[in-house]
Amino acid sequence: MLTDNLPRELRITEIFHSLQGEARSVGVPTVFVRLTGCPLRCVYCDTTYSFSGGEKFSFDALLQQIRAYRTPVVCVTGGEPLAQPNCIPFLKQLCDEGFRVSLETGGAMDIRDVDTRVSRVVDLKTPDSGEMHRNLYENMALLTRHDQVKFVICSRKDYEWARFKLDEYQLADRAGDVLFSPSHGQLAPRELAEWILDDRLPVRFQLQLHKYLWNNEPGH
């Protein structure tokens, strides 16, 4: 949480305007604010350039850039945004300013202090991610229908594990959407789609749109 001795600033890797590539608002024009830093090292990570570096911006400077895009939807992502304590008050300020806000978080950080107006997209790490042991399962009880849970599936083993978690935590009833996404280049999308249909899972299959439109280039 923000305290009096913390400046109202964040370390940012990039800010850009693009189409949302995944989750509930896929295809919607969105301003992305990518925060620097992440405590996880998932084997399939496609934003390793955000682990370090970046530039510090005040909240006011960030809001000025965001407003310039004249787009009402903002996605705060990373890295791991919640690794920076000031992410919490910044999300609140975005909501206070009238933006529709989503947060992409890796599931290892506590989400309880995130403003409930934010759609929290919680990425539960599967066995093949290499970071399954970092999942904070206490977050599952905090989910609402405004939130989303994502599983990046690398293999049949990952799929079976995700299917178990879906049932164990009754995620289809807790969250507004449960997203199953094939790990790009590791699992054929059609294969995952067929598993979901065969098992009649109450989930949403998704592909990462930005990987097909812009080859996952930074800034898109």
C-alpha cells in the first residue's frame, strides 16, 4: 500500500496503445501500462525485457500519457505489476478517473488490496511453467464475477492439472471467466480446443491475438 514516505511513482517498461490480445476484452482497443520487474521466471515468458531497467514515472505523468490515447480501457501488466507496492494506489486512481481497468497478475502476489472495480486477471502457474510452487491459492477465495483466472497450458499434464484446479476451487462459479490458453509454440491450439470440447469444460479457449497480428513485438 502507498505510504506517506513513498513517492507517487512507478517504474515503467513501456506504455502503448494496441488491441487487447487476450482475456475477456480481447480485440478491444486498450492502453497498456507495463510495469518493470517480476519475481517469477516462467519458462515460456515472452516479456523478459521487462524484468529490469525501465524508467520512473510519476502518477501524474502516467495519467497524462494514458489520457493522450483517448481510449477508456487500461490494462496494467508486467512483469508482475503487484511487485511494485505503488501499483495498488495507481489502480485505484485509474478507476477514480473513470477508466475501465484490468490487471494482469501472475498469481503469486496477494490481490486482496486491489480495488474491486479492477478486473483482476489471475494467471495460475501450471507444472510446466516451472513456477507452480509460487501460486498463492488464498487468492481463489477473493475472486468475484468481475475477475478472471487464466491457465497457460503447455502439455496434457498441464491440462489435467488445470482441470483439477478448476474443480477444486469451483472457479467457473467464482470468477467471471476461466481462460485456457495454449502455450505458443509448445501446444497446438487445436489440440487444446479438442480437449476442452471432449470434457465439456466451462472455460473460455483463447489464443493470444497479438502474437498473430504483430508476432509478439514489444509495443503491441
